[in-house]
Amino acid sequence: MTVTPDDDFAAAEYALGTLDPSERAVMAARRQREPDLDEAIRAWEARLAPLAEAAGPIEPPRDLLPAIEARIRSVAPEAPGNAAVASLRRSVMRWRAAAIAASIIAGVLAVGFIAREATREAVPHEYVAVLQKDAASPAFAITVNLDTREFTVRPVAATAPPGKTYELWLIDPKIGAPRSLGVIAADSATRRANLTQYDRAVVEDATYAVTVEPPGGSPTGQPSGPPVFVGKLIPVGP
């Protein structure tokens, strides 16, 4: 399996910590089942790690430390065992450490932002939806290219009941009854182009839903029961 540009971009965001909670949960679940994706995430973590060492500390004004020390001496003269002085000195050290840490974080975020914006120039107009019962139960992830109307659906943590299968549906008032987007493969990503017949606005605004169906899908062409997982698209690319 080869990591797609979309997945590599998501791996970079995962390593930077810029994904929202639901997207991060999807990636965390996928990396457990997809060794190539896990390797991509580790590679990004390795690329970004040196930034912490490359970012130099931000020096405070030259007169700041002497002024702080002078205030410490004026409040409590130095003496062995003086707890107040020791506490104040520890505070000074924490302030200096915090300044260094802030500079490192700023450097990492700046480089990550530049890399992300540069990557986006070559990324198609992508949207993603996480289909779930609730915020804690992601079941499927859908990636849609609004320019080509192609989509990919990946199982995250859903297992169909014995003797049943999951079927994906497009639901929007502008197209009337729900439209089937096909049966979802149980253990691998499914890529299709059967959104080409729908307008861009329908693809972008519709609700994506999954129902439990007999093997091969609904025999009537309509959902056999209420959806068990639903979601809406959100943009992830330009």
C-alpha cells in the first residue's frame, strides 16, 4: 500500500498536532491498521523533531536579569536556607525556560504553517466527513474531491453484524429520495467516482449516511432501515 498525497498531508498535520479531535481520532485508528500511514506519521515526526534544536533561544533585554536579581536582594537579603530567595530564583529560571520554550514552539508552528501552505498549492479541492453515531464513535471516514466528484470511504472502527453489510447513501432534499453510493468494503478503502452525476452543491451540502443491509446491498434501492452512522463534509484543502 502506498500513502496518497492526501494521507501524507494528514500525517504531517497529525505530527504537528493541528488536526481537530475527530480527525485526529480517525488518524489514530487508521495508523493502527495501516503500517504505511504509521510510517508516514513517524517520518513527519522525525522531520519536525530537529526544529526544536534548530530554533535559537530568545534573549531577554540585557538589563532584565540584573534588575530581577536586584529586586530579589532588596526583598530578602541572601542568606543560607532563605526559602523566599530560593523560591524567587526558581521563578527566574522558570521564566527563562518558558521564554526558550516559547521560541521553539513559535519556530515549529511557523515552519509547519509554511510547509502546509506550500503543500496545499498542489492539493486538489478535498473535503472529508467522519461518519459516526456520536463524537466518541467514528466508524467511517470519507474523502471527496469536489473537482472530480471522486470519493474514498475507509472503515475506521465499524464491524457489520454477521450476515450483513454496510451501504453508503447520499441524502439531500434537492435530489429527493436517498441515493445509494454502493456497498462499503469491510476491511479496505473503497474508491469510486459515482458522484459525477450530482451538482457540486449537492455533493458538498448533502448528508452521508450508512445503513445495515443484506449482503450485496439493499434489494429495493432504498435504505432498509434508519442510518446507523451519519456525517457532513468539511473542507480540508484549497
